[in-house]
Amino acid sequence: MSRILGLVRDMVMATLFGSGMAADAFFVALRIPNLLRRLFAEGSLTIAFIPVFTEYLTLKSKDDAFELARIVFTILSLILAVVTVLGVLFAPLIVKIQAFGFGSSGVKYDLTVLLTRITFPYIFFIGLVAFFMGVLNSLRHFAAPAAAPILLNVGIIGAACFISPHCAEPIVGVAMGVILGGVFQVALQIPLVYGAGLRLFPKWQPFHPAVKRIGWLMLPAVFGSAVYQFNQFVGTLLASFLQEGSVSWLYYADRLVQFPLGIFAIAIATAALPSLSGDAARKDHVQFQKTLDHGLSLVFFIVLPATAGLLILGKPIVVLLFERGAFGAESSAMTTDALVCYTVGLWAFSGMRVLIAAFYALQDTKTPVKVAVVSLGFNVILSLVLMGPMKHTGLALALSVASAVQFGLLALFLRKKGLFIHAGPIIKSVSRSVVATLAMGAIVFICHHKWFYTTATDALSQKILSLSALVLMGVVVYFLVARLMGCPEISAVWAMFGFKRTR
């Protein structure tokens, strides 16, 4: 639901603001709060907090665990408040670093600084949401934390529709929606936290032994996330030197690629981690390899046809979702070009998730970070080389190539650990998926150009029907060919959607 509402949000943004100055300014302003959220809040904090908090729940008592939670809540709230104030005060410097190409004065720079100051407090709210998520997940409450991102999208969509029209600069209303979304997310968690028995009274005890453990656990997670986020930072920084709209075109294209990546690849990697951890703990290398093979095969089984679909139907998808209002034909064409370059790396983006989970299961957190640093170097060099002749599409292609290098290095280091030696099962599975993908792609391509071709001037209903027919046709053809070829991943995919496994 969050991914779907995220697309709706982007459709609203594209309709109202297109890919012009206001959209570029907003996406740059939101980048730093999002960076801090991913570095410290949603990822590393929950990864570090949940094991320690769960240990207290299991080995000590609920009262001891809740006392720890109050201490962490107090320290975290203070840190978040300080970071928020500093972010608002130093917004001009942040914008100069994040979007150097915008200059240090002028309308675009001033607007970006204003939007940064409005959106920066979001880090305070999302940090608290991450803390509540850790507590609730440890207590086996999953629905409310999982639903929290939905409310951010609701806040942005609502503000764009109802607040922006009353603002002198409409994009300011969207920035207000970010803060509203943060407030909504916190408000959703508090009743459940109180219902579980946790009272959020401050307790200052920074030298509590568990606090130190949480801090040490966060360090490698933060550093690993930092390398990934710096990749995104490089893309935004370099795009700010290109034609106006480049930041927005890359953003919209990335959102479409993130859809299959977020729904399937990340979910599969998340589910694979505990199984791989169990195999590693038992030192059962044979079963570890089987689990890893299955995770990779399943990811590629889903991602390969998604790649073909985005390559063939990228333009009609972009036109259907975004081309209206301020988002014109040129923006659609530029976004489609970036989408193609991102899509060729979708297999690497997805496969990396499973390989990184394998390293974490082996309790090796250093190797993925080292490999990520090498990948970052490739991305920077390729971006500088390609952005001249290829403009914004060069930045997208650079990230895809760098991700392929990262996937290859991760696989190589797994082989050095005595794993990933016998790649026969994966090659066999991927080969069958490739054949099914080629068959699906050929039929969808022919049908798209002969019978289901649409233009930007066609009615919305016609676009929806044509695209839906092509997608449905592609799914049916792919699964039919995969079934004929005996792909075992079909039963796992059915199980993901709640259907009984079949042979």
C-alpha cells in the first residue's frame, strides 16, 4: 500500500509541479532529511535496538526492558532535537553542499533553503517512529509500524491538494505535508506503545551498559548505509549541474525502478536473512548454499520479467502515471531515458540484497562495506565520464554499472569463503527465467506496437486498458512458459500471494 500510494503521490507531484524549478528544489530539500532517516533512524537504529531490547525481554524482565526503552527514548529525543535545530540553522550550507550547481543565491537557491528548513524537522518525527517500530516489533506488533509510511504519503498528497493552492509558493504546501506526515506517523504508534505498557517518561541514564552496546551495534550499520546514500548524494549533486529538470527526471525514474525492488527483492532478502543465519549458526554450509541459491533464483525469477516489462513499456507507464499538468512530453521522454538506464541494473540492485544478507548471516559486516566503497568509486568515476555525453541518463547508467560491479565482487568474496562455489543450480534457474522472459518480451513488444499502441493524446481510460492488457498478457505468457519449462520458483511465488504450493 505504501508503494502504491507513493506512486499516487508522485503522480500528484508530477501533475502539479512537473520537473521544473519548484520540483527540483523540493526533491533536493527532502534529500538530507531522507538521508539522515535512512542512516540513523529506520535502518541502523532498529537493527541495533531490537536485539538488545529483545534480549532484555527474554533474559530479564519486561520492566527492565521498558526501563531501557525509556532511557533510549530520552537520549534519542535529545539527539534528534539538536540535529533538527542544527539542520534548520545551517540549511543554506546544506543546500550549497547538496546542490552546488544551484549556486549560492537566486530564486532557486532561496526556495531550496526555505523548503529544507520546513522539511528538516521530519527527521525528529521519523526517528521517534523508528524507535517505536523497534519496541512494537520486539513485542510482536507489526501492523502499525508497517503502515506508518502510508501516512507520510497521505500527508503529502493531502497537503498538495488542499494546502498548496493557498500558498504564495505552492510547493511550500507540499513541504508542510511532509511534517504533517511525520506527525501522523508518530500519532499512529503512541496508542499501541502505551497499550503495551510503556510509559514515555524521560529517564536520563546515558551510561547504561545496554546503551553502549546499542551504540556499538549501530556503527557498522550506519557506515554501510552511508556509502549507499553517498551514491545517491553524488547523483543529485552532479545532476544539479545539468539541465533544469534533471534531478526530477532521475527521481521519477528511480521511483518506478524502486517499485519491483521494494515489493519483491527487499522482501525476499529480508525473509532469507533468518534462514541463512540459522544455517550459518549450525555451520550447515550445504543448506546455507541451498538457501542462498533459492533466494537468488527467486529474486531473478521475478526481477527479470519486471526488467523486460519496464524496458518495453517504460514510455507508456511514464505517460500514464505522470504526463499531465506541468509534466509534459519532454519530461516523459527524459524520464523514460533515465528509466531505461536504471532498469538495466535492476537485476544487480536486487541480487545484491540477497548476497548482503548472506554476509550478515555469516556475521561479516566488514566485507559488504568494503565492496560498497569500491562500488562508490566506480559510480563517481563513471558518472563524471558519462554525464558529459549522456547528461542525466549517464548518471543513471553509472549507478547500474557500479551496482553490477558490486554484485560481482560480493559473489567473488563469498566464493573465497568456500560458498557460492557450485553456481550450477542458479545458472540453470536463471537460464530458464531468461528464456521465459524473452518469450514474454517478444509477445508483449509485438502486441504493444501492433494492437495496443497508445499516444499521449489518447483518453486516460484507453491508456489504462491498453497497459493493463499488456501487463496481464505478459504475466500469463511468462508463467505459462515458466511452467512448461518446469521452473520450481512458481510454487514459491504462488505462496507469496497466499496460495497453496503446487508441484
